[in-house]
Amino acid sequence: MRVDCHMHTPLCGHAMGHPIEYALAARNAGIDLVTVTCHIPMEWEDFGQAGIRMPLEDLDSYVEMVGKAAAVAKDLGVEMLCGIEAEVFPDEIHMESMDTVLAAYDFDFVLGSLHAQCRSYVGWLQRNKVKDDAIKIDSYFRHLKDGAQSGRYDSMSHPDVIRTYGVVSQFNPAEHEEVIRDFLQAVVDGDMCMEVNTSGLTKGDFEVHPDPLILDWASEMGVKLTMGSDAHMPTSVGQYFDPVLTLLREKGFRDLHYFRGRERQRIDLPKPMGAVVKSDS
Ligand SMILES: [Zn+2]
Ligand SMILES: [Zn+2]
């Protein structure tokens, strides 16, 4: 079984393709289950509004659209679940309205993302006089750890996204091992997941999120993983899954997880499609 648990729809304002097209793409990529995870509506405009996330009044139509698409997807042999990509942020005041939204909807899956490149977080760093790259990276992972401990999320997404979009000039995880391990330990202690996000291979330093060294630590510490393409167009569904599945196996991972109705489901780590074809021939 292959699953892709992170993708967006045009309601976010920066993605293309109807969920049915994502389901078709999943079928063609040999993926059995997808979870749609549009960006959650946020009140504070520093989180980015039009072009980043849907307004709150669109959330009902989002859930309805994914529900209808799920019925079509089922006929295609793909299970489609409805999740949301929620925000992680250090100031609790900005989490309160988000908590109300999370409580009002029965999402299958809630991702926790700290979008370090958003004006919200860049402004937080400025207000708190965090200028040095090393301190920015340490702060980011401490906030991710707090997010993991909050109990709000099922999986912490693209966990080292601070390395992209120019927030810091370089990212060497070995220099931040202690704070990153603290975050990983919070994921383990919270009995939740961390996301392996293959979109990292399409931007910045063209490496998977999180960095392979962080995956070494995660494997050693027993971190459970979800996996997502972060597709913003149907052709990106399942992108780079084969090389990343191979990497995960090399790192010692033997399973993956997804969530239905906020309940964690375990699957065997899928074999790369190439390997499946070879073993059949
Ligand atoms: Zn997006
Ligand atoms: Zn994101």
C-alpha cells in the first residue's frame, strides 16, 4: 500500500487542479490513499491570506468538495481523506482562533507546520531580536518541539523548512543536533508522527525534508513517519517517492503511517515501484 498525505487544492490560492485530478494522478502513480491538506484559514493577515490560504467562509466548501471527490476517487480505487495543514506559532494568542476551527471540523488528519518564511514568523524573529542564523534555527526547532507537545497535530510537516526560502543562509543539522533531537524526542513522547516531505527535492538545496542526517536520528530514536508530496498540482502527487522510500529503508525505517479520523494507521514501508516491477519480471 502506498499513501500520499499532503496535497493542496486551488482553494489555497497557489495550487492547481481539482481533487479528482489528484486522485487520478494518484491512481496512475500506484498510490492507494491520498489526504488533501489545504492550508488552514488564519485570522492574522501576517500568516498570508489570498494566495496562501482560503478564507474561513470557504472551509465548508472545502470539506464538501473533498467529500464529493472522495466518492469519485473511490471508483478509481483511491481512498481520499480530508485533512488540513495547520500552523505552528510561538504566540498562543494566534493559535486560539485556529483551535476553534480545528474543533469545529472532523478532519481525518492535522499537519503542524511552522512556515518560517511567512511574515508572521519573520516578524516574530525581528521583534525578539533573533538575527543570527544559528539562533534562528535553534528557535525554530524549539517552537516545533512546543508544537509537538501541544497535542494539536498528528504529524509535524516539512520539519526543516527553515533551510529554504532564504530565512537562513545555510543549514547544517549537525550543528543543531541537541535541539533537533529534543524536537524528535517530543514527537516520540507525544506518540505522534513526523512528516517526510518529498517537495524538498524540488527547491532550495534539493534535499528531502527533513535532511537525511535528521532521518538517521529519527530512525535511531523510533520516530514514526507520515509521507507527503506537498503537491500543489496533480502531476506532483507521489513525486520522488521511489528514491525517498529507498532512502528510508537504508535509514532503517520499516513502516509508515497515515491518519483516518485522527486515528493513526500503520502500513509496511512500501517498496519503490521500480523494485516491484523488477521482482514481477
Ligand atoms: Zn502551499
Ligand atoms: Zn507547508
